[in-house]
Amino acid sequence: MMSIPARSDGAARTIQHPLREISFGRPTVNVERRADGTIYVRPKAALGDYPVRLTDRLHHWAGAEPDRVFMAERDASGGWRTLTYAQLLSASRRIASALLARNLSAERPLVILSGNSIDHALMAFGALYAGVPFCPVSPAYSLVSKDYGKLSFVIKLLTPGLVFAADGTLFADALLANVPADVEIAATHGNVPGRAVTLLADLMVTPEHPKLDATHDAIGPDTIAKFLLTSGSTGNPKAVINTQRMICANQVMLRETLAFLKDEPPVIVDWLPWNHTFGGNHNIGLTLFNGGSMYLDEGKPTPGGIEQTVRNLREISPTVYFNVPKGYESLLPYLRDDATLRQKFFGRLHAMFFSGAALSPYVWNSLDDIAVEVTGARVPMLTGLGATETAPFFMSVMPETSRSGHIGLPVPGNDAKLVPNNGKMEVRAKGPNVTPGYWRQPDLTAKAFDDEGFYIFGDAIKLAEPDNFDAGFDFDGRISEDFKLGSGTWVSVGPLRARLIAACAPLVRDVVIAGINRDELSALVILDLDGCRLINPALPADDLAAASSDPKVRQAFRERLAMFAATATGSSNRIRHAVLIDTPLSIDRGEVTDKGSINQRAVLEHRAGLIEELYATPRPASVISVE
């Protein structure tokens, strides 16, 4: 039995419970130091062979396990609509033939506007089979945005030859406003007033194209598989080129690191959006590559949405589970209260995995406790570091060293370059999983790589243990978010945010740190409405203004802020003033992505009035201050 410290910045919590043993790769690295302070970290193990194209694995599993479920989703009756590997291959060939007949190409790709579904997958795999790039676009660009600004930009950037939306009626306004009249629209069902709509059912009965096999065989490692959109820190989306080499190499990296994937085909219950690399590359690819089954989760980690996730997990027992920290936090009360759900969830679970933000010690330790109750052991919680530009797997923790903020070591196939930057070490990546650049944006591509061809993350990392590279690295914030106070003192925003969020749990989902060229730091706080309702159950489920003005919530936050301020060691980490944001962040203004990631720079820019309140003399009542 092992004893491990709690995953927090405070006192250690000793846990006398074993960690579930799983098959797992153990990366070791060679280290090269340069005179200018640059450090190169290279895995000792070489990357194994990987397929030429992702659909090679589709052929393999359609032959080896034709009747195995590849994907399932809820149908109108509440049962499961399933898609087997054999059915996926047959449908992919038909849809590929339809796309080839329309002369689609990288210059005229497929654009998919609707969210995760079997029909979305059919269109995507049809494009992959034909060697036609596709781009899954966030449904929020069509259904949440008020001005369609990002969608309009994407359509003009990509110049699609075909645009698909599962429900034509639901997406009709966005389609009419943004898709040129000469571009074909396809849908599973529904109508777009004044426009012809090709039905998916018609695409799926297309006779096989005479050049289909030759076209598929001609797909090579550098063939563009898809474009994934990322906004980065500013402005309009960038279309990240994802080649077949990137995706296939990354799946071998995953399989060799998460070696338990070889022990049995993975079964996952997943809601993560396919327009992001975590859901669309990591999870779909992992399922296909290893002959697994993906059950689409129509739920979300939101009030009203989490119940759908719970329903699915009561029926399907996953072997590996992927989520964002908010998802685990939302699931936790249900696992506590429902013994049947606990058993179903943890019964055959090899590991859990999170990305997107730090997982709070409270949630992590609670999951450990429940897992021990069910299985007698803690289930490994895994994470790492990656980006859309790295397809995404780049660095990984090991089960026994995993903790919040730890990102591990680069996995085989990836070289890391650490460059000194204002007292931090900026990390850069090179490997077959790294993008060649951004589609039709050569200026942004040039800025994304250094003179040795390493992709510039913009992230800082630091050794978990001084001078011990085998212990791996911890995340040290976004370089672009750091700034100086008026005194010239540097503020390391990323670690400070993580500590403040942890200190204010469960009330806070995120914070934006203000104070550029000021005498002291302040914070703009994005409340977690679920957490606020733990303080005051009478609060409405989705009223941010009510929560931000609620006396009980404000007092609970004030108490937490005071405790956090008391731990400060200087001006670079002392926060004594905060304002609770009372209006939702805007996707149109770039303040937040559809998956909930906060753009610090955009919030600071568009909430300038709140910042002035934080530094006004005297400060208004809206500001919460502590001594």
C-alpha cells in the first residue's frame, strides 16, 4: 500500500489505499542543455509504426469485428441506435462516393455545423474515406451567436463545397445568412426556406464511385484529414490543419502510453464536442483505433444536462472515462447518492482523464473515496498537456504521480524544447503529430513556429522536482497572460488563478486577474451556479445576476477571499478586491468558447468598466473587499 499527499497547495492528506494497477507506458527522457539556457527533452523510446490513414483501422475492425458496435446514440424511443464497424465502412464508402461526385477537395471541403451524432460521424468518415477535408464547427456559432460573426468568417475562410447540418430547420437561419447560394446544403431532415436541401439518406444510396478505391489508396500521411478551429487568445478562428500523419501518429502515442487500451477494447460514454480536439481527435480516434465502442452522451455538466449523463452511466459501464473538471464536479453528488450508479461507473473503469482546467482537490479526493468504497482501490486520474496543434497528445502524467497541475513528460514521438522567458520556461513541441500550420493564414503559421520548427504553445512549465527530469513537469501558466504591476513586479497569472479558484471552491468556476500597471491585483469572478446553490438552495438554476447579488453567496465568497489573501507573500499573489460578474460571458466577443474556456484578455478588454470599479476611490458596493 502506498501513501500519497493530497492534491492541494495546503496541508498533506495521507491516503492509505492502493492505486488500481493498470497497463501504462513509462516514459524516460534524455536531456540536452544549451549555453543560452535552452533545454531539449526527448523521450528515449522511439515511436512505433503508425498507419498511413485513419480509415485503415476502420478496414481492420470491419473485417475483424464487423458486428461490434462502434457508436451508439439515444433514439426517439429512448433506446440505443447503434452503428457497427461493418455498417460504418459501408456508409463511409457510399458517402465518399457522393463527395467525389461533387468534386469536393481541400479547396472545397465539407463543413459540419451540427453537434455530435451518428449522422455527423457518417459524414466525417465519408470525407475521411474520400480524402476530402472536413471541418466540424461549434454549433454555438450558429445557435448561440447573435451576429454569426465567427461562422461568417469560417465560411469565407474555408469556402466549402458542401455544408451539413443534421436538422436543417434548426440551423436554417444560420445557413441562410452565411452559406452562399451556390454551395450545397445537406441535412438528415428539415427544411431551409428558399434553398434545396440534399438528404443524408440520398447521399447514402449513392452508387460507389469508379475511382473510390484508387482515391482511398492515394491518401497519404500529408493528406489533410480535417480542419479544427481554434481562436487562441485573440480574434477570429484559426483553421488548424490536421493531417493523416498527425492523427495516426497521435493514436499510437496514446495506445503506447495508455497501454490498458490494449487489454480490452475501450467502452466510453462521451459528450465532449467533436469540434474540439479532445472529443473529435483524441476520443473518436481512440475508440476507432482500438476497436472500441462510443456511447454518445447528450448530457452536459449543466443543471438539467447532467441528469442525461447520469442516465447513460446507469446503463453503460465505461472502461475509461473522459471529462472536463466541471463534468466531474457535476457528477460527484450523483455518485455519492446512488449506489447502483457508483457500481456501474467504477465497476470496470481502468482510468479517468481530464483536460481543460485544473481539477479541484476536493473533487479529486472525493472521487478517490468513492472508488475505494466500490473497488477497494483508487482509480487513476490522468491528464497531460496538449493542443489542437498537437492533435492533441503531447505530454502525459503517470498514474502514481498524477496530481492537479502536473503534466508529466513528453510521450514517445514528441520532443520538447524549453526556452527561458521572463524567469519561466516556455515549452515548445516537435513531432509527427504537430500541425504544418493554419489553413490560408500563412502569417499566423509563421508566428506559431520557431526557427527550428518547434510549435510555440505559449505555455510555461517547470520541473516538479528541482533538477529531477524523471519526476516530470508542472504547468506554470500561459506566457501571454502574465503581466507586470505598476511596481514592475511580474504576476504569474496561471498558477495564481488556479490557487484562487481552489480557495473559493465550490463557488467559483473561473477568475480573471486584473492589475496591469496598477499598484495591486484584483479579480473578476465567474461564479459556478451549482456551487452557489449549495450555499443558497433557493437560488434559480441559471440566473447569474441573482447569484452575484445574493447576500449568502457574497458573504461566503468574502470569507474565502479573506482566507486566500491571508496566505499572500507579496504583491504578485495578494488579491483583496473582487467583483462577481453578473452577466454571461459572450461567445461573440471572444470572452468564452463553447466549451467554457475563458479568454482572459478578451474579458479584460470588454469588462473595462468593472475594472474601473475595482480601482475606484471609494470603491462601489459591488466590489467585495477584504483586509
